[in-house]
Amino acid sequence: MNRFDLVVIGGGAAGFYGAIQAAEMRPGLRILILEKTNKVLSKVRVSGGGRCNVTHHCFKPIELSHHYPRGEKQLQSIFKTYHAAHVVDWFSSKGVELKVEEDGRMFPVTDSSETIIDCFITAAHNHKIKINVSEAVIALSHDDSGFTIETASRQSYRARHVLIALGGSPKADAYEIIASLGHNVVPSIPSLFTFNDSEKSFQDLMGISVPDAEVKIVGSKFVQRGPLLITHWGLSGPAVIKLSAWAATYLHEKKYEFSVLVSWVGPIKEDDLRAQLQSYQKNHGKQRVVGNPLFKLPSRLWEKLCSRSGVEEARIWAELPLKNINRLLENLMRCDFSIKGKTTFKDEFVTCGGVDLSEIDCKTMESKKIPRLHFAGEVLNVDGETGGFNFQNAWSTAFIAARSITGVQSEHT
């Protein structure tokens, strides 16, 4: 039987990072990564459109934790030990420099996820970490001396420590080995997704975006602001995707049938917007309404909102009835959409759900039920907003797990 000091189940971001960190903290460890598919680091490869959104330029632990709908409280202490700045420094030490984009997302300067993958593969090779692909774990048992791991290819392994980094999955059977050990697994549901407009009323404007919109889910407390993109199926962009994360459980319960109100002009008070429209009417009375977009809105979007407000093509501001101004105000700040269904990001699929955090010691990422069994990444009931936050959870929890597994106190505090 093959024996290892550490077997990592899952060849994704958290699995590789945990294995490499353990190897760096205690050189000479016998480490094995088991990946059920025939490729490792698949989500890393497709992240950020193939550029890999490694992390977010948010170096304050408490502020960073606020970007996680689930796991925020636990991540506060984890990030105090290991956060985004540490990740940037680690990649830099490997010759991989990261850059910051305007919205705070961080990518390799090469704009290629292959840079990150090559970094991991090289580090694993240098530390003699064994990587077995197409080896799905079908059974995991434990005794006083460690663990026995059985795979679908009829291989058996013994390990003193196990790190489970399976990632997120919409399929319940993906977590069978975890449940078999007595751990509670919160059912997985989609976390980051776009909204499908049942009426397709803005379909002709696909590709148009506004930089600062506000999106509210009717009948709930959920609201987000940010860039908004009109697609052929409905609404997307950071504002919508962020909203989907925070409202994931609520929308799942609604079976993804709900209404949203969009303010194309951001979070503005109704009296202020009305005053601006009346001022424009007074000072630009001879201008055509439809042909002169306000609030820096794209012309085609402005025309659509005017049409929905009953504003005739040739109408000038001085002749615009109050009822049309009222309707235009409504469409500007409370444009309603009837949503039925969602669209997820396939290979970049992110879930909420996973191993119940109450059963994990977040100072070590070790199971409270089974000694020397650790967890990291999306397999936990932790998920973040779009923008590099889910990878940051993977890096931080994997680091904490590796530190516990090796018994090495790092310089990061």
C-alpha cells in the first residue's frame, strides 16, 4: 500500500496551494494529490476569461471578509493570519507578478491563467509532490494512525493527514465521502449567476451597459449597485452577479421567479431626480427629449426608456406633459423586470453550501469530529462575490490547513 504524510483530495486551486504550502513549510513530506478528472486546475484555467482573477486588491482583513455572503465571520480571523497581500507576495516570490485593475481585481501581468498553472505545476514538481489524475476517491476511512483512501481505479493509499479540497459542486453525491465520515454538508445551490428576463423586453439592447446602476429584488432587503450589462437573455454585470451571491438562498427558495427594479442612474432620491428632470425641462425646453440622452446614458437605452414612458419621437421638453415626466422618472429609477430563471457560468460555476463551518476549527481548518482531517476552499460552506474573492478563500484556508498539518508556525500573523 502506498503511504504518504499527506493526501490531498482535489486537484484544484485549494488542493494545489495546500499541498505546496505544506511542502514549503516542511520539506521532505511525502505528498499526493488525487484528482478525479483527467485535468488539474480546471477552474484556474477558465477563471477571468482565461486570465485568472487570482485575488482582489483588498488588504484589510475585516474589509475583505465583508465580501463573503457565507463565511464572513469565520474568515475574519483567517484573513488576519493570511490575506490577499500574502498571496501577492507568495506569487511574487515565484516570479509571478500580479497587477491591479480599476475595479480591484488582480491578474497576472501576462493576462494568462497558464502563468498561474505553470507556477503551481513547477512548485509541485520541485517539491516532488505526486499528482495522480483520473483517480476518483470512492471511500475514506480512518483509525488512530491515519487514513485509508480507496479510489475508483482500485488503488489504496495510507495517509497520516488528509486535506479535502473537492471544490464546489451542484451534485450532492460529490460530497458522499464527507457525509460518510459523519460531517453535515449544507446542500449546494448556485451562488453567482445572471438574471433571465422572461419578457426579453430589452433584448434589442444586448451589449449595452451602464457604469453605476442599482438593482433591487422586489419584496426583499437585497440590493446592490455597480456596473450593469444588458444581455440577450436578461441582466448581467457585477451589480447583478454580486446581488445573486447575497440573495442566493432567497432566490433558490423562490425557484428563480422574482421581480427586480433597476435604477439606471444609481442610488438617487426621487425628489432629486425629479428636480433634475424639471430643471432640464425649464432650461432646455426646445430640445427634443428622445434625441438628447441625460445622465450620460447610452442613446439607445435612453430611447428605450423614453418609448416605455410614452414620449413621442418629436416631442420637445417644453411640451412634455407631467404624466410623461412621471413615467420617465419611474423608468429611470424603478425600471421593472420579471425574472424567470438564471444563467450560471458553467466551468466557473460557484456554489454556496458545503461542509458546515460549525464542524470545522477555523484556526486550523481541521475537522472537530476527526483528527488530522482538514478542509479548504469551496468544499466549505463559504462563498464570495465575483472579483477574486473565491480564490482568496481557497488560498487562505489552504494555507491555514497546511500550517496545522505541518505544525509549523509561519511568519504570517
